[in-house]
Amino acid sequence: MSQTFKTFLISTVAAVAFCGTPQAETLDEALGLAYQNNPTLLAARAALRAVDESVPIALSGWRPTLSLNGNVSRTRSETQILSGVPTAGAVFGGGTTLRTSQTVVAQVRQPLFRGFETVAGTSQARAQVLAQRARLQSSEAQVLLDAASAYIDVIRDQAVVELQRNNVQVLTRQFEATNDRFNVGEITKTDVAQAQARLEGSKASLIQAESDLARSRAAYENSVGKPPEALTSPDVAKGLPTGVSEAVDTAIKSNPAFVAADFSAQAAQDGIDVTRADLLPTIDLEAQYQKGWDTVADKSRAETKQARAILTVPIYQAGAEYARLRQSKHTAGQRRLEADQARLDARENSTAAYKAYEATTASIVSLKSQIEASSIALEGVQREAEVGSRTVLDVLDAEQELLNARVNLVRAQRTQLVASYQLLSTMGKLTAETLGLKVAAYDPTAHYDDVRFKVIGSTTEADKDAKGTK
């Protein structure tokens, strides 16, 4: 971090300190708040918990099902016994009977063979969970990157506002001095107009800089969850690679987008076996116990016990099962190609991020030299203007060049800082754990371990984040 940038930042923070002396807030603290409270990240955790449930759903294919059915019926019977004489109304006897019957049926069904659907479905569900964990890591990296960018943007825009404000003050004094020189006949009205034009332009630049700062503050509150207070100047991210090859090698193994795509391809491959199970026979074992009261006649009882093995062989299902199988094969091919592209993207993005960081680091050195040279040039032009060998426009141009160099340095330092975090993100290393944030880390395996073999219950201990923010 350059001394020039820190000087502008300190002056800005000092001005804020007179308005209530807020407590300084570091970048790590801001990232910790985003990690704990950002709704996007909380939603990604909820999405992972939802996908976790696909594993117990798949495992349920191994387990029996138990059902209990109760039935109560009311029957009214009317009978007539004819006398046998072929005359109208010749009824010998009969009557009306009312009977209430009850039946209870208990049934257990145990799948023995599902055409390997349960095996493939369980493997597919586990791959989907691993893919979703990688997506959660990607969301975490994006949230932390957004928060870091917003934090650094506020610092940059505070420094630019301070630079523009100082420039307005300098040009105001210069405009007044130019007016004084015009009044005594040393310069022309054109010189006054040039000084006034630069002053008005600097005021417009200040207004724009203040607008940019307001926008950055709003983005910070959106990412972190609270307005920025006294932000402190950060350093570049730790754990950066020593070369582009290290960045690429890490990215093609650990980039969360690639990891997610790779596991999604594996899940799609398992999906082929899940679909193929529709073509294979199934075997189930079923046991049933039935007991009835008054089902045949009053005061009667009936009891039935039954056990049977059920073999189902699909012969023709209108062709839908073959269409689904072909469809699953196409999907698996698509997912594998997407994984290949994600790997190429990881290579490209890590290379670009490293080169961006490398370029901005080098440009900062040149910008510092430019500021030093522009400062010397401005002093020389001002002295020459005092003896009449330089015009007012020459002085204004020299001042503008120095201001531009300082603003460019501030922006380059912002780009360098953000690029360092972007580089970690492409490598899969932008996490709360790798950054060493002092927050309670979210364990993506806790809910999975809680529900993997759960057979009864609709709530878990890991549901806290599902409530979101208020």
C-alpha cells in the first residue's frame, strides 16, 4: 500500500472521526459479517441442506414400508321370500338386516431387487451432495469477493473525493489569484476564463466522486449488512501464488465451479443406471395380516395371514423407458462437456487473474514515479509562470496531470487489492477458513451426517440458518 494512498485515506478517516469517532473496522471484520449474515450465502447453505436430503431418499430404497389400514362399514340388507304362488303381492316372509363390520389390515413390503436402481440412486445422490458443496464454496467465495470489493471501493472513493476536494480548493485559490493579476493588468481575460473553466470542471468532478462514494457505500451495506464506518486500509490478500503455473495448477484441481461441474457429470453418469433399472425386473417380499369383525355375519370374526414374493418383469412400457434412457445418456454427455469447459475456464480465469494482479503491481511502481515527476514539473512550471515564461494554462495543465496521476494511483491500488482476492477465488482458496476470519465456520457436513440415516423426524439441529435474516 503506497504512502500517498494511505495519506489520503488517513485524512479522510480523520475527517469522519470528528463526527462521532466511530470504531475502526478492518477488512477481515467486514468479511466476517458478510460470512455470517449475507442472505445469498445463507440461501446457498439452505440449498445444500435440501440436496443433502436426496441421500436418505435414495437410501430408503433399501428399507421396508409398513402400512396400517382400518375400515368400518355399515351394511343394510333387505330380503323378501316369495310364497311361490304366481300372484301379485304373494310374499311369504323376509326382513331388514343392519350390520356394522370392522377390518384392520397391516402390511409390510420389503424390496429385494430394484434393478440396481437403489445402488445407482445412492451413488448419484452422494455425487449431487458433493457438487452442491462445491457450489456453496463458490457462493461463499463470491460473497467474500463482493464484500472485499465493496470495502476497497469505499476506501478508493473516499480517497478520490479527498483528492477532488483538495483540487477544488487549490483551483479556487488559483482562480482568485488569477483575478487579482488580471485586475492589475498582468494577464488577459482569457487566462481568467481558463482558470474559471478548470475550477468549474473540478467542482463537477467532485460531485461525481461524491456520487461514486455514495454508490460504493450502498454496495458495501448490501454485501456486509451494515453501513461502512471508519474503514482501515487493507493489504493484499495472503497466500497468493508465486507464479502463474502455481495458480493454474491449483485452480484446475480446486476451483469450485470446476469441482461442482465434475461431480454433476458423475451424478449424471449414475443417472444412466438409475434409468436403466426401468428395463430390469423387480422383486418384493410382502407380508400381510388382516382381521375383521362382523364381516360375514353378526358376531363373526375372520383372520388372514399372507406372505408372498412378487416378481415384476417389464415387457412393454410404450417406449417411454427407452426414451428416458437415451435422454439420460445425452444429459451425461452434456454434463461431462460442461465439466471439461469448467476446467478450461478455471485455467483461463486463474491465468487472467494472476496477470491482472501482476500488471497492476507493476503499474503502481510507474504511477508513483509519474507522481514524483509531475510534482517536480508542477513546481518548475509555477516558478516559470511567476517570471512570465509560462502561462496560466501551463500551470493548470501541470496541476491536472498531477491530480490525474494521483487518482490513477488510487484506482490502481484498488485494482491490485481486488485482483489479489479475485486470484484466490479462482484458485478455490477464498474461504473464511483460508482467510483466517474470526467467525464460527459453517460445517457443510453437519446436516448431512445428521440426516443421512434419519428415518423419522422433520427437523434437525442444523436448521438454524434456514430462518434467514430479519
